[in-house]
Amino acid sequence: MSDTIIRKKQPRTHLDLDEDKKQNTSAFRSILRYGRPHRFTFVLIFFCSLLGIAAELSQPYLIKVAIDDHLALGRTGLTFLIQIALVYLVLSVISFVFTYIQNNLLQYAGQNIVAALRKDLFTHITKMSMSFFDRKHSGSLVTNVSSDTETISSFFTQVLLSLIRDGMMLVMIIVFMFQLDVTLALYSVAVLPFIALVAVLFRKYLRETYQQARTRLSRLVSFIAENLSGMFLIQAYHQEKEQMKQFNEQNGQYFSANVRQIRSNVIFNRTFDILGNIALVLMIWLGGKAVLGSSLEVGVLYAFISYIRQFFQPINQITMQWNTFQSTTVSMERIWAILSTDPGVKEPDTNKAVTLTTDDVNGRIDFNDVSFGYLEDQPIIHNLNLTVHAGEMIGIVGTTGAGKSTVISLLNRFYDVNEGSIEIDGVDIRKMPQETLHRIVGLIQQDPFLFSGSIIDNIRLFREDVPKEQVIEACKFVGADSMIRRLADGYDTHLSKRGSGLSAGERQLISFARIVVFQPRILILDEATANLDSHTEQLVQNALSSVAAGRTTIVIAHRLSTIMHADRILVMQEGRIVESGTHKELMELRGTYEDLYQHALEAGRETIFEEKSRNDAG
């Protein structure tokens, strides 16, 4: 018998459903709070709708008066007809003006609400810790910020308009119909329970179809984003056909879900059309019999038929907006799921926060019995104890998965330690505001990120308070000035996404210039020379020597030549420091470091290292 255990999907209980309802209600209320600053605008919208609808619904009643009180009695004077026409025109103009004002006010309020929501959502995302981005794909977040907020915009500009205008129109039509004839009005409103029944029956199905379509769209967007960012790899390994196959599969799934959603919407809307037409035929039949029996005036029947047509128009509009409302509910839940998520790395309490200026920091770093794992039951760092003295330069080496980059992520507080503490000058970094910490600690990664914009803005990170002269001095200091001046527009040269017009070495030099501009006391290089040729590496090494002077520097090295002159080299293995010392001391141990060195020589990657070793030996 197979040892595989087949787990049955547990049925959802009433407690689960109640919890979902509470979350849905919480999300809806939280998003609606964004409308509070515009409450007076909504009051004005209500009164504009009231006046516009009153003017529109007075028109059939005006025709009824003209037919029954004048034309039916033989009063057909031209003066009277002109008066009726002028009153009708005035009512039409009033309806148009107030409807126009109402729509503009609603669009203004709705767009402001969604702009504020989108701003808060983006701000909240930027404050989330790295563990959040480990779980959430960038394509999904793009969908949240763009598409989901647009859906909520549709709620405020379409659904809310329908609830105000069409709901008010429906009530006023019923009032007018009861004013004209109670019996026919009762027959008309008798269809309302059927409408409510259809809405209830379709509600869950419409919600499920929309949610499925949105989920598959999010997956498709994520897939496209991944492929665009990795296009060089796809072309290098001729993966176009395989990726196209996967795209067609994702696209087909979204197509099927979208067709299903559209089909359900069509059935839902056409059902109401049929109900409306049945009611209209019934009213014409009953009203016609009453007119023939002389128990109902012709003008009343005309007005009633007009109101019946208008009676189902707001109902149809409201039911059509039901689909948008369902999609809005799903979008609100998705956005609220992000807004209600607290960052894994939290800011310290204001009364306990320790704020340091760069001048106050010497740069001593202490890892005190630190343990950490991205998953709690799978530790990566084990009881790490390490002291880095102020102004010291240390290198960290080790095989892939040894925990080198994890140590750096913990020092930058992208993640919080599970156990122990990390201190800078005796202050636990968890007590520092993150703005303070990231001003003290500067990070240069293997592939530095450059934004779309000019070179000068990339160096000063779009801060206008940093003068151009300071940027130029920083570039001269790291040896990037001559490279930049060779470009067409010099420091004003516009870079495309991620600086694709520059080489890896040129991007690194720009990242070194950033460090000089912002003057952090602690400098971290994470595999900063891993992808550079030997000539470019030499330029970057010179820049590193200039930038590292007087700073506490930690270098994670892929090439051992990068850290051979470090004050101390740490060798990590399975989350622990297994060897520590200078290059010469570690070679004499004939342990893990020597193995790494020999492996690098055999791979032909350490020509610079070999030359420097010979020079040192000599």
C-alpha cells in the first residue's frame, strides 16, 4: 500500500463563513472611510440629484395634465401649447444642469478618494519588510496598485452614482405612480420581490466568477513581468517557445475565466430586461382595459407607461452596477489585505527610539548570539557572535547558502533576528528608526539598482537639496567623473530602466558615488565585483579603497582577491563562522579557506589574486 496520505479538503464551517463576512465588512468600512473628507460634496450631490430627478419626472406628469385637463376637453389653443412646451423645455434644462453638476462633483470626489487610497497603498507597500515581498509577487502588487484601485474608482463614480440617483429616482417614480393610480402602482411594485430573488441567487456566482478572473489576470501580469525582466536569459537559452507555451496556457485560463464572467453578467442583466418587458406588457394590457372601460384617463395611462419605462431603468442600472459592486468588494478585500498587514520589521516606540547622527557613530558592530531563519523551523544563522571594530575592514567568504548575505540583510534590518541582538556602538538596531539605521549603513549590491532618470539624480537619489557640485566631487573621488563626462549629456544623461545603457562597472562606480554623497559610517559590499572583468574590477577596487577609508567595511566576496587585504576574513559554513584571520593566517590553517582558494585558482577566476599573492610573498 502506498505511504502517500490523501488529505481531503475540509468543508468550510459556519465559523469560517462568519469570519469571512467580518473581514469583508471590515474591508468595506475601511475603504469607505476615505470618503469622509468629501461628505459635504456628497450632500451637495444628493441635492443636485434630487432637483435633477424631480425636473425629469415632472415631464410625464406635465403631459398628463395637458392631455386630460386640456386636450381631452377640446382646449387646443396655441398659447396653451406654447406654454406647455416652454415649461417642458425649462424642466429639461433644469434636469440637464443639475445632472451635469452632480456628475462632475461625483467624479471629482471619486478621483480624489482613489488618489488618496493609491498613495496610502503605495506608501504602505514601501514600508513593508523583505519577508512581505518574499510572499508577494511584484506582478500581484502592480495589479493591486493599478487595477484594483481603478475598480474602486468605478465604485465611487458609477456604483455610488447609481445608488444615489437611481435609488432616488425609483422612490420618486413609485410616489408618482401611486399618485396617478393605486391599483396599477401595486401591480408594478409586485415585481420587486422577483427582482430581489434573482439578485440573491446570482450574487455568490457573480462574485466567484469575478474573483477567479481577477486571480488569473494577476497571474498573467506576474508571468509577463517575470519574462520581461528575464528576457536576456530567455533569448540566451532559446526559451521563447517554452515561455510562449506557458503564456498561452496562462492567457487561455484568463480568457476562459473572463468569458465565464461575461456570460454570467449577460444572463443576469437580460433576466431583468425580461422582467421589465413583462411588467410593461402587463401594465399596457390592464391600463388599456381601464381606458376602454372609461375608468382610467388617457393622460394617466400615458404618464403611467412613461413611469413604467423609467421604473425599470433605475432597477436595471442598479442591478447592472451589482456586477461592479461585486468586483469592488473583491478589490477592496485584496487592498485591505495589504493595508491591514503590519510590517514584519516595526519601527521602535517613539519614547524608546534612539536617534543617532552620522557624526555620533564610530562604527562598531556586535552580533550577540544571533540566530535566524526565514522559516522559524529552518534556521540559517546559528548562535552567531561577532564583533567588528570601528574602522575595521572584514571580508566574508563561503560557499553558496553559507549565510553570508543573510548576515548583511540582518544588519540592514531587512529582517529581524529570531534570537539575540545586533548592536551598532552598543545600541540595538531595533531601537533605531529605520531612517537612522539606513543613513548609518550604506549598501552596495552585486547589481546596483538605477532608476529611470538622469545620472545626477541617480547619484543623489532625486534629492534636490544635494548640490550638483557635491555630486561631481563624489564622482571625482571614486573615479567616475571622466566616465560620466564622456557620455552625450554628461551628468544630465538620461538612463533607461536599471541603467541598461551602462556597463556593470559603470553602474558600480555610480553606486560608490552615492556612498560618498550620503556618507554612511558603515559600508557593506555584497558581491559588488562578482560580475566584473579584471580591468573594471581594478577600477572598482580603487574606488572601494577610497570609499572605505575611515569607515567600518564589510565585504562579501565572490572573488577572494576582493578581500585579500582585509583586516580580517571570516569563513562561513552552514550559518556559522568556522575560520577567522588574515589571508596569510587562513592559508596556514590549510582548512576551508585554502580549499576555496584552490578551487578558485583551478576555475581560473583568480588571476589578480595570484599576482597579488606573488607580490606579497616577494
